[in-house]
Amino acid sequence: TGLLYLGSLSLLKSVTQLPFAIYQTFKIEEEYGFNRTTPKTFVLDWFKGMVLGSLLGALLLSICIQVFLMLGDSAWWVAWIAFSLLGVGLAFLAPAFLLPLFNKFTPIPGGALREAVEQYAAKESFTLKGVFIMDSSKRSTKSNAFFTGFGGLRRLVLFDTLMDRFSVPEVMSVVAHEAGHFKKNHIPRTLALQLGVTFLMFAFLGWVLRSDPLHTAFGFNGVSVHSGILISLLLYSPILRLLSLLPNALSRKHEYEADEFSIRTYHEPEALISALTKLTAENFAHLTPHPLKVLFDYTHPPVSERIRRIRQLTTNSART
């Protein structure tokens, strides 16, 4: 009953959001020259997302509901542990099994860039399982690069749009930045903070499941696990808005540290500035967003501030 109830609400939400996703992709993105998604690709992405979301959502909800049914509403911490273990497991499995369902990953061919990546990884003792090019151009003109996986399974992924328009030093400065996130232990810190936020969410759910008046106020005849989950999600949304201030601030701090790592290990600050400038121009990012917008929504500092910091670090380094 709980799965059918929450699943039908989730399906209704997905269907009502579909027209906005279509408008975003084929109107707004198209108007500014970003869109390369065909209707066929859009439909396939939506369908795959629905199937994966349904399977994973059903698994997570089943675990959560079963734990509360077996152990009572005070067992929220058991549900949190189960949810966290499954989430961490998916973080390891997603790069190898889920991402290839949406994009094609091709090993980077031999050449100057591959040699540069391998030399940099060896110099920094940075383990890589491989370097791959992702066919992002079939959906968008936007460029980026990222690492997936952990430890010996770590892979470097470069957007093919990045390969087409960026020089080797520019790409390498971005690679060094991404490597900095791992070397500075940003990934476990972020994961720990996310687990802390979900801990508060499950504690909140445990409180909701003990509140008969709250269920009555939302129109439910009695308390149930699935109604408690729905009420918790509705009430927790504005709370999460405030709780996101800390993760966003930490993420912006991490970006500055990764920029510094790139400069210190790759020694090409101008290449990093050039790469950031190109990414900003090509993605039409806002150069001077309002401070409150940055505070609430930005996980990366404004690029103008990042460039200012890079130049300051370069000047200080030259003086010393």
C-alpha cells in the first residue's frame, strides 16, 4: 500500500514536470544554442530515468517502510543506517553500471593529452583506472570534466565538447582541479555532511510518525509509515533549504582549494583562468550574481571571484 501510494504520487509529479522539461530543453536551451538533444534521445532518457527511479525508489522505500513496520517508529536510526549503506553502495556502482545506460564512454586515444594525463597522475601518485571521453555533445554544447568511482576504480571522464574546444594545458588545469578534490579529501567530507543531513531527515521522520495531530492536520485518518514519509518530505523541504547553506558554503570553499591545488601541482594558472573563462562564456554563467543567490544556491563561487583568487595566489607565490 505504501509503495503504491508514494509511487503514484511520484509518477504524477514526473508527468506534471514533463512539459517543463520539454520547454527547458527544446525552447530555452535551443534558443541559446545549447541543445543538441533529439526527441528520440529525450524520450529514451526520460524512460530510462523513470525505470531506474522506480526500481531504486521502490527498493529504498521498501527498506524504510519494512524497518518501521518491524521495529516501530523509534527505529528511524536503523532506517537511516540501511539507507546510508545503500546510498554509499550506489555511489560505487553508479559509474560502472548506471552512467553507461545514458552515455557512451570511449577510452581516450593516444596523443599529447593522454600522455599529459598519465604523466600528471604518476607525478601526483594519483591512481586512475582509465581516461574516457563521454559523448555529451549528443545532448548539449556545454563542456565539463569529472572523476567517477573511488580508489582503484577511479576514472577520469572528459566531455567530448571539452576536447574539441580546449587546449591541452587548459584541459590539464581542469583535470588538476578535479584531482585536487580527491587529494584534499573533499569527497569523504561531502559524503559525511550528506549523511549528517539525512540523519536529521530520518530523525524528523521518526518524530512525524509519533504525531497523531500532524497526520490529522494533513487529512489522514490515523498514522501510517507512508503518510509519515509524505508529510516529512513536505515539511522538510523548507528546513532543507536552510540546512543547505552549510553544504553550499563548504562546496564553495572546496572549489577554491581545488583551484589552488591545480596551480600548485600543474603550475599553469593562466591556463586555468582561460579554461574557467571559456566555460563561463560557453555556458552563459552569471559573472556577478547577487550575494544572496550565491549564499543559497551556488555550490561553486562566481567565476570572477575564482579568477581574482587565482591571480592573488599567483602574485603571492611570485613574491615568495
